[in-house]
Amino acid sequence: MLADYVARGLKAGVVAGIAFGAFVALVATPLIRYAETFEHGHGAGPVVSETVTATVSVAGGVLLGILFGGVALGAAFYFLEPMIPGAAGTKSYVLAAAGFITVSGAPWLLFPPQPPGVEQALATDVRLTWYLAMMLVGGLGCGLSGYAYTRLRTSSGRPTAFIGALAAFALVPLVAAFGPANAASGPIPVELATAFRTITVAGQAGLWFVLASVHAWLLRRDRFDTPDDDDDEETALTDASGTVAAD
Amino acid sequence: MAISNNSVHGRIEQARMELSATQVAAGLALVAALGFALLFLQEPMVHDSMHNFRHAAGVTCH
């Protein structure tokens, strides 16, 4: 059964990965090349050609989609499905939103996406350690939020549960506030940097949205294919109302 | 089967029956290796090849 879930997640991941690969090729790469025209040649330059970077980067985009699909909407969905809030059709979106917050949203509070050429005050390994720590905190925040929602919904109703779920997320900015300051400066105009950031956020949000949509569709398809499903009941209902209308 | 399939605990128990420790270890190792190579590996050739992808994905890379 786990294998079926992972296979479904991987299928959604392939579709989302191809979409994100296309985004890297058609949107991000031209934008990065443009941003790089503001850089004043620093040092030796890249050790691989532009073509290699472009090709490997697109492949990386596809692989990222497959990785997210297999891990988040495959394995994690299998284990967490019973406790994810929402109806069958919305669970994929809830988990994808949690994936976005865990992988990108939480770390970005500390280190927002940067266009190329930006010099950052903190060393790379310090940033990577904090990036990983913020991913853990993001995941924890999502877990707490889901738990709070499920618990409060049965005891105090949906609005309170919603507030409780939001409150649980306070953990994430709270930890980020304790993170180190990372001054960033670069040759790129502020407007371009803002545009770059917006497009990067949209790219990741889009990747998770496609992932969730394809996953929800596959889930619906697979459940309707299995016999003894409520599909039959729906047909029976339509028939009954049809008879009434005919009368 | 005694275990309910509709709880997180039940799902974990079922996965324990379906998978061997080797399969779990191999799966986790594959995921960790791919994730690390895509997002964090700083080896110059990998770093430069992944440059556009990491900027596009918003990963802090250099």
C-alpha cells in the first residue's frame, strides 16, 4: 500500500517537475542571465559553460519535483493522511502547503531568495546550517498546526480550530527572530531584486500547486477505479432523482 | 487484520510489515543524497552547474 502511495506521489512529481523545469528554462534562466549583466566580473568565473549550467539546472528542476512528489505527496501523505485536516480532495493541497512552508517558506524568513551577484555577510556553511534548522522548525510548525486544528475542531468548532492552527505557526517567525543577521548587498537594482524574489516565490508555490492538483486528480481517479466505491451510490442517486423528475 | 488502517500508528505498523529495514535504509539514503546534491552540495562543478536552478528555487547557494 505504501508502494502505491509513493508511486502516485512520484507520478505527480514527474508532472510538477516538468512544469518546474520549464519554469527554470523559460523564466528563471533568462532572468538570471539578465541579472548577471549587472555583475562586475569577479574572479575566475564559473568552471562550467553556460550551456551545462542551463541544462543541469533544468534537470535539477525536474528532479526537485520528483523528490518533492515522492517524499511529500508519496511517503509523507501515506503516513499522515489520517491526521491531515480537510476532505479527501483538499488533503493534497494542505500537505503541499505544509511542504512549501517547510522547504521554502520557513527558511526564507531568515534568508530570502537572492538574485545572483549578491554578497551575503554570513559564510555559506553557517547559512546552510540555519537553512536546515529552519526547515525543521517549519515542519514542526506545520505538524503542531495540524495537531491543534484537529484537536480544537472536535472540542471548540472550526473558527477556533483555525485560529489555533494559525497560532501554532508563530513558532516559525519566533525562531527566525533568534537567527543571525545576514546583511546582503549587490550590484542589482532594488526593483529587479524584488521582481526576482517575487518570481522565485511564485515558482516554488506553483511547483507545489501543480503537485497537489495532479496528486488530488490521481487520488480521485484511483479511488473511483476501485470497486465498491461511493461512485455507485452517486449513480443510484442520479437514477432516483431522474425517476422523480420523469414522474 | 487487527491494526486499524485509518490512524497514523496503523499506517506505520503496516509499513513495518511491508518493508524490510534494508529497503527503508536504501529509500532514506536515496532521498537524503538527492536532496543534498540538489540543494546543498558546494563542490565547485556541481555548484556552478546547479547555479541557475538554485537561484530559481530560492536556495541560498553562495
